[in-house]
Amino acid sequence: MRILIKNIKQLISPVNEDYAIFSDFKRLNVYHNVSILVNNGVIDEIVNEPAPELDVDGVINAKNQVVMPAFVDPHTHLVFAGTREDEFNMRIQGKTYMEIAKKGGGINSTVKETRQAGEEELFFTAKKNMQKMIEHGVATFEIKSGYGLNTETELKQLRVIERLKQSFPVDIKATFLGAHEVPPEYRNNKEKYIDIVINEMLPAVKEQGIAEYCDIFCEEGVFNIEESRRILNKAKEMGFQLRLHADELTPLGGAELAAEVGAKSADHLVYISDSGIDAMVSKNVVFIMLPGTSFFLMSEKYAPAKKIAEKGGIIALSTDFNPGSSYTHSMQMIITLACLKMGLTIEQAINAATINAAYSLDLHHKTGSIHKGKQADLIFLNIPSYKFLVYNYGVNHITTVLKKGIVIFQK
Ligand SMILES: [Zn+2]
């Protein structure tokens, strides 16, 4: 099955097939007036227009739009019940975290609702959110559990992720995040909860084979370095790959731990230390940055992206989509924030939202750039040039999303 995608005004792609650092991070391949030949869902060739007479089975007209690799979102909490718009409204009026928690807000409210929700209800809501993210240009996802904080509900969330994998023609990687928080019933006995995570949850998740990664919220007042190390090493022993929520609120040393345990990524990193940066760079751990979270929490503190880029770190971007600290479906908004708040260039932000994000999920051989042999995971944008993706901000420019050469969304 050969398909020709024709009338592409501007085609852009990361230069690299695996990940982009240093000067390559600042570059993109830019082609003008080209077609793409797709063979069985895989990119075959970029052809200058007018394209020669080709024997193809179908033609997709890009109508003089910009075409680029579909976004990869490597950090989402997509499966949950309930939303927290009232808490948001309190927060923008200056109420403190403690005041909000007293009124029943915070992560525990999502945990409570997710525990109570049936699997069908969770699946229905997750489907709606995933569809909206696809409409905003994402065709590859990472999704975490972490709103169950008991074995039954963590497994329920992971089953929903499994059903999403079967329901949508996109790539999805699942992450077990049982150590997202200490649940209220174990607030005074964290040791017992860690025991449950290690000896009950991890084996159950392993047995069912429904998560590729294990993640943890390594933070002061949640899981400290020693506790995180214990859980992560156990997960690694059982064959999970590792990710971390690290150094989001304090410079605890989560980045150094990520390098030590050989994690695939450490995420947030707002307060990362210089030694943490060096440690992660030396071990090729991906720096996943979530500027939407700082923005949504009204913080002026962002991860030090420019410094990390100068040291050769692999930087990726993500929405952190969740009902508490970052309720956005839009990677386009995140790219804009990465430029305006963290000082990335447009080209760096695009590399971070495509190839580097794909690398953090071990999917760079399939997606994240336009190279021969990769899946034709593409988005069409109704803008005059790729720079309008950031310049014309707060707007959804996506008109078409292709996964493996098949149209999965069209406006
Ligand atoms: Zn998160």
C-alpha cells in the first residue's frame, strides 16, 4: 500500500533519528514544496514537487500547509476521575495549599474519586481526554497510574491504559506510579505503604504485564532519596524501566538518583542541582520538562533548560496532563511556554516535543522525526511557516493527524 502526501508547503523534521543535543538541538531539517511517499505506513521518500508520476494506491492532499512529526507526550496522568476547577479558583484567589486541602482539595480528592469510579467511567473519561490530545497533535503517549494508591485501583487504572492501547491507533507506554503519594490511611505509617508497593503492587503489575515503566514522586514530604532508591531498585530487579518525578519543589537529589539507578528519564527538575545535571548528562537520562505545571501553579520558577542544553542534556517536553497541576491537552501551549518561560528556541522546543520525547519512551526508532523507515506519524498545521507554532500562540493549528500513514483526525 503506497500513499503520496502531496502539496506540502513546508516540511520540518528533527535532524537526528535518535535524539538531539548541542548544536543539533537548535536545528531542524526544513524542506519546501515537497511530497512524502509512504509505504505500508512507513516513510519511504521525500520527493520534490511537482512529484513525478508515481504508481500509488492513494493520495493525501496537505493543501499547502506545514507538515511535521506528530507530537510525543512522554508524561501524562490521563486516567482519573473528577476535576478540580473549584480548587483552581481558590488557588488563583491566593488560598494556600493547606487551606485547599482542608476543603477537600489536592491530590487526595482525585485519589478518592478515582477509587470510587468504575472502570467503565474511568475509561470513558480517559477516551475523551485522549481524543482531545490527538486533536491537538499528539500521536504517541506515556500514561501513568498513581491515583489509586492501593493495589486494586492502581491495577484498575493500568487496565484502562491497556484498553486505551486497544481502542486508539496510537503508541502508548504505561507507567506504574503507585509511589505517587502516601495515601491518607498510611500517613502515619509510610513504611507499611512502601512495603505494599514493593511486595504487593509491583509483583501484581509485573504478573499482569500491564506497565513498561515504574515511576516515583521523589520529593521532600513524599518519598525521600533512600525510600525512592529502595522502590526503584526493586522495580529494576523485576524488569521495569524507571522514570522519576524529581527535584520539582526542592533540590533533594532526585536527578542524581535517576542517574545512579539508570532511569530512562527524570521529570520536572525545577530545582535540579549542577551535580544532578552532570550526573544525568553522563548517563543519557532524559530531562523531561513540564513548564505547564510551573505556569499553572503560578510559579515563576522553571527548570534551567538553557543551562542543561549547553551541557548537552537530552531535553524533552510534556504537558504533565492531570486534573490538579496542569490541566491542558495542548503540547502546542507547552512549546510556547518552553520558549517564553524557559528560553528555548522554537527549533529546540520542537526537537524536545518530538524526537527527544520519543527517545525517552524508547520509541525513537519508530517515531519523532521524518526519516526513511519510521512510521508516518505526521501532523498538518494551518500556518504559513513552522515559526507560527510559537508566534501565533494559544491556538490549535492542527488540521490533520496521521498515524502510520492513516488519518486518525481531520478537522
Ligand atoms: Zn507527573
